[in-house]
Amino acid sequence: MSLPIYVAPILLLSCLICPPEALAQGKVDSGGSRPAILSPIALFRDDVDRKIARTKVKEIPRPRPEKSFSPGLKLTIEDTRAIVDTSYQKILQGRVEIDKAEAKHLESKGAFDPFYKHVSEFKRIQDIVITGKAKNALHNEGQIELPTKSGVRFFGRFRVNPNDASTPFLQSGQSGEYTAGLLIPLLQGLGINKDRASEQRAGLGKVISRINLNLSRMNVLFDTSLAYWEWIMSYKKLQVVTAQLELGEAQENLVRQRVADGDLPAILIAEAEKEVRKRRGDQIAATRAMAKAGFKLALFLSGRAESKPPSLSPANFTEPGIEPKEISEAEIATATKRALSVRPELQVIDLRRDIARVELRLAKNLMMPQVNLVYRQGADTGTNGIGMVLSGGVEMSVPLRQRRARGLARQAELELKNLDIEEHFLRQRITLEVEDAASEANAAYGRLKQAEEELERSRRVEKGEQARFDLGDSSLLVVNIRQRERAESEKKVIDTYGEYLKGLAAFEIVSGNI
């Protein structure tokens, strides 16, 4: 049994809209939410398309579980980073930017959406054969077109112009003419064109948005770490000052008792009171310093669900629990190697280079003549129909000058050269950042050891001076000086420990290991 001649092109168009293999694999749902006709046809996928599809951006810094702040939470550094990673404004905005980039990519794919155009009209016009004679003409024509990324365009067309005399419109049989065909660019537009380049740029931009989020997270978590350690160290210094005040008050009571017993002159009561007043002032200053550090940290801990920033209190304090140690040369070498492989800045340069290559490829393609092969076949049906119809030919457009294409190509080549220079210096900068952070942490570690030894000797001097005072061989002024020196040594240990922790955080960040 033979099929009518017009059935073949219609079956061809149906296969283009919904390929048989898609039906065989169950990819088309007859009642689903996305008919196959709405999916762009993609032919000749290139390396850029495959890279966009397969690239999975690893989260650097590492992902952390969602967490929120609560008033009684013992706030560790990991808790702080998890809270910030969950709800901090810049990180949330970075995730929104990813969604925007995906929306832009979706928009760019719209250039390959199938579309249907149609015209139906009635006209009273002059007959083109007999001058002065009016003619009523019907014109009905529709076409569905399926663009592809390769530049090939498929189309199906029908015309129903059942006229019985000559008109400006091509006539058809009473049942209409039905055809299907395709346009194939042979040079310009084949494989790469403006729409495909735009779609690939948007796809690469979507990947870049994810990498930019990693870069934003690195910066935010580093700033968070600095703010956290400042808050922790301010509380530890407040503890030192408070202990000093309590010691001064106890000493004042002891002096009063000894004055009453006749062991000390009464003037020493004023000396003891003066020292207490000074230490209370120091406590007020230390309390303010802790509050200031707490306000700074609270900004990072603010979430969208809370109506106001959290209020930090001593109940949230916890000991750092990090044992200081020197960073070895082997650890620095490993960190440098890791940084050069995972740092987001280098990944962005690689993708920017891909975008420049797309631009260069498009520019070179635009230098070619536009030569399109067009073929259409179908059938004219019904009364007065002629059966098989077909048409084929070549469309050609040759640019006489190519300044625009040459300019675009030159810009893309220079961008690639610029990216090579930028990458070279960025690799050097990253290497030096790792070494500098390690040097800072090791220097702080060395200062910490010296500060701890200084503190140990200050305690021994203070203890000996107190013993001499108890025996009447020293003065209260000298005892107070020894106590202040010991307290300053304690605060110096705290400061250098905080500098070590900040240096360690910088080392972890720049090496991508936080």
C-alpha cells in the first residue's frame, strides 16, 4: 500500500518535532508539562556545550550544615561559619545571582524555541491579468519553524488559496498545499551564530556565577573569622581585667584590716582605693571593647527570619580549643598546590577564556559569505491540486568589507592575551598569599611563645613582691606595679594568640581549605 505523496514531508516534520527515539525511550509524555515541540533542537553540540552541561562547581569553602543563632548557644568558630553560610546577606545575594544567571541562560535558549506564524486575509483587489477588473481574493498561509543551535532551520508550511482567477497570491488546490523543508547554512552561521554564541556566553556565565559565590563565601567567612576571634579575645581580656579588679578589691580590704591592726600607715588605704578606681575604669573600657566586638560579630550572625540582630553575651563564649603550632614547609607547599587548583579566581579566568574563544569563533565565522541551501517538498491537494510540489535553491550574501568581523576577532584575540597575562600574575599572587599567611601565623606563634615565657616570669616576680610586702620589705605601690605588669603580660598572650588564630584563618582561606 503506497502513501499519498504529501504524507512523506509531514512525517518528516513530525519526526523533527518529536524524534522516534524520544518516544521509544519514554522521553515524551503525552500528558506531560513539557511537550517535545517546546524543546529546542540541538545539533552538532561542541566542546563548549558539553563543558556547560558537565561542569559541576565544587563548593569552596566546604559546605556546612544549616544553622541559626540562639541566645544560649556556645558559639564555636565552626558554628559561626555555619550560621553565616546559612543566612548572611551577601551569601544569600550570591545565591540569587546564580538563579538570575540561570534565568538569563533560559532566556538565551529562547532563540531556538519553535514558533508558528500565520496570516488569513480577504482582499478586494485589481485582477493582475485584466486591468480594471476587481477580484476578491482569499489568502491563508501558516508556517511552523524550528531553529537549531547548528544554524539549520526546519519548517513546515501550508497554504490554502482556493482562487478561481489570477491574484497576487499563489493559488493552491481546494484542500491546500502542505510542504516541509529545511534551510542549511553552508558557511556563515553553520555551527556558530549570534544566537548560539549568546546562549553559550549565558551558559558559561551561569557557571561563573557559581564560582563567584565561592569567592564571595571565601571573603565573607574570612571576615567572619576575624570578627569572631576579636570577640573571643576581647572577652578573655575582660576576664583578666575583672580578675585584676577583684584582686584589687581584696587587697583594699586587706590593707584596711592591717591599718586597723596598726601594721600599715593609713595613707595606704588611699593608695589601695586609687588602684581599685583605676581597675574599675579598665573594666569599663574592656566591657565596651567586648560590646563593640560583639556588635561587629552580630552583623554576620543576622538572619532573614530575625527582626533584629542577635545580642551576644558571655553565655555564648567558649574557649577556642585550638592548640598553636608552627606551619611546616611541607604544609605550605601542599597548601600552595591546593590553592592553585581550587581558587575561584583561576576558575573564573578559565571560563572567561572560553567566552573569548566563543567570540573569536563567531567573529571568524562572520567573515565567511552567507550561503544557504533551501529545500522544500510537499503536495498540493484537493480539486485543482497538482500533486507533488517542490522547490530548492541557494541564497547567498557576500560581505564586501569585513571591518566589523575583523574588529570583533581582534578584540577576542587581545582578550585571550590579556587573560594569559592575568593568569600568570594571579598564580604568583596566590603563591605569595599562601606564603605570607603562613609567615604571619608562624611569626605570631613565635611571639606567643615569647609572651607566654614573659607571663611566667611576671607571675614569679609578682609572687615574690607580694611575699616581700607581707614581710614588710616592699611597698603597696610596687606590688600594684607588679600586678599590672602581670596583667599586661596576660593580655599580651591573649593578643598574640588572637593574631595567631587570625593568621591561621588567613592561611586556611587563601589555600582554599576552610
